[in-house]
Amino acid sequence: MSTWSYARRLRKMYPEGRANAMARRYARLWAAVFALGLFPRRWVTLEVPGRRSGRRTRFPLGMADLNGQWYLVSMLGERCHWVQNVRAAQGHVVLRRRRVIAREVVEVPAAERAPVLNRYLQKVPGGRPHIPVSRQAPVGDFEAISARYPVFRVVPVPVPRSGAGARARARSVPVPGARKHRWVRRTLAGLVLVVAAIFALAAALIELQSVPAPLALPTALTAAPAGRLDGSWSAGPGSAAGFRVQENALGMSNDAVGRTSDVSGMILISDDQVSSAAFTVNLASIRVNGKPQAQFESSLDTRRYPDATVTLVTPIALDSAFAGGATVTATVNGQLTINGQRHPVAITVSGRRSGHTLQVAGSIPVAFATWHITGPAGYGFIASLADRGIAEFYLVLRVQSGK
């Protein structure tokens, strides 16, 4: 997966500057990990009362260090919850790194943030997809966006003048319930890190992997319709078909997607209607991430039933708008044959004319049990595949000459 694609998917976890459900799960996990103090000093867990609930909230953060000072930076800008909570608490916070450390944070004026933002992107990789300036850019480039990203300088809480014991308590308060034996703490920390590594791996393989977009009509402008509409139209180069099934692992989800360009068939148009249509997809040629998928071949028994066929049951009326190049969308009745089973289906289809071609895209919901498709064994929260999916297609049709 490209760096650009990875960054784009990370940004999607924070729509409009707010974490979605997946991002919140990651935050809880990393807040627990950073609080153990096993990572370098810049990685901390911020604790601050919620501005409405008053309950303690935790946020895992990476700090920027500059000229002997430490800074908290909001990569999501003004709307970030922890920023608003810190302001409501007037900067009184707690930072966790193995111990509870009371601190105050002071908001940095926008005019002074640029060098801190630059340092932050250099040292905290997770912030790079969200701040639209390269970490290699000069400090001056950050001045234009500095007002959008709050920065707080971390300062020690003033120490009371009541002896060394009070100063020690102000600097560092032991974590409640800490174990006396270090090896126990380290063992527990190791287990947490193993769990974190598993979640991170699952995220890379499931949640953050690049997934092809659903097959649909191109968004680019099309050419004006040309040539006659009546006739036999056959699928040609540019056509594609495949499936989309949701997969889950450790609470994370994404789509498993297969594709093939081995699609054939035709439709017959006469008297302003599609009177018949039939298409065949070579299932044995479908690839997932560019490779054959053994589980797919087994579930659909593609050695015995290598093809899927879709046929139209009732004609489709075409109005004058379609003839003139407009996009039309409809739900039509058809039949789908896969795995040796044929059943009626409702096909959602969109089509339009473009130059001398017809472009048609559609999808069909497929419940595995209906077609006797046996999915892989599921393991609940650990790993599972949905019991239904979507068959989808995109056809580029050209009229047969002499017809």
C-alpha cells in the first residue's frame, strides 16, 4: 500500500477532526500502553477531566521537544476533544508514564507555534497525515497554518515549600495499585505490548489495507452518444466483475474484494427497451489482491462450476433521456447462477451512453446459504467473514456491426 493511500485511510478515521469508533478503540489501547512508560519520553497518556461529564478522560499523545521544552500538539485542530477539555480545566492535567505526574499546560500563541509544529512532524509520524505541510518544509511554511493547530507548553506544577517529601510527591505520585515486584509489572507490560502488536498487525492487514472501490460508472465526463441504439451490444475491453465481502478481525473490519476482467455476454435493445441480457463471469479467473484465493475457489467449487451467469428476466424500458446520454438507474429482475444453484435476484443497475459504447454498472446481494456457498470457519471476535456479500460488475458494451 502506498504512503498516500495509508495516510488517506488514517485521515478517514478522524472525519471533521473527530475520532470515529475505530480511532477511539485505538486510543484506548495506546493510552494504556503509553501509561506503562515503556516507550521513549515523548509518548505519554494525557489525563484531564471531561468538560461536560467531569469524568477522567485519557488521550495517548506524542510530544514535541524544542529548546529544552516539551509541547502537546493537536494534530486534529481546534475541534479535538482533549484540546477543549484542557482549556476547560484551565491547563491542569496529569501525564502518565509509569507514574502519575501532575502538570500544567500553557497554550502557545499562534505566532509562536510554527517551529513547534515543524518539530512535531519530524518526531511524531502519526501527525503527518493530518497536518498539510511536509516535515521537510522550512519553518516559515508552518506559519500559514499555525492558527489551526493548538499547541500547549508543558510546565511543572509549582512545588510547595514544605520539605523534600512534598517536593517529591508534587513531582511524581506512584500509580495506584502498582506491584512491588518489577518483574510482575514488566511481564504484564509485555503482555500488553503483545496485544498491541496483534492489534497493529490486524490494522495493517484488515482496517488499513487498500481496498478497491465498488465497481461503478466512471465519474469523468462522457462523450456525446453516437451511432444507433437498437442492436446487439456485447461486453468488451474495460469490463470487470467480482465480489465484495466484509471480513472482521479483533474488532476491526474491511472488505475482501475479488476482481476479474474475464466477462462476456450481450444485451439486445429494440423498440426502446432492453429485451434480453445475459452475461458470464469466469470465477476461476478472479483474483484477490492480484492473487488466486484458495478459500474462494473452495467455497464456490470453481473446478466444477467455473462460471457465474446473470440473465435478465423482465425487459427494461428505455426513455428518451437515456438515448440522449443521461444516466438511468433502476432495480430489475434477473437470475443469478453460481455454485450450480440458480435463484431470482434483484439487480441494482445504472447505465448511460458514451460515444459508441454503453456503460453499465450494477450490484447483486448474495446470501451464501441461498446458493449453498460454504464460507470459512469463523472465530467470533478473533476472525470471521460475513455470511453474505455483494456481486458487482461494470460492463463496457459495443454494438455488433451488421446487427
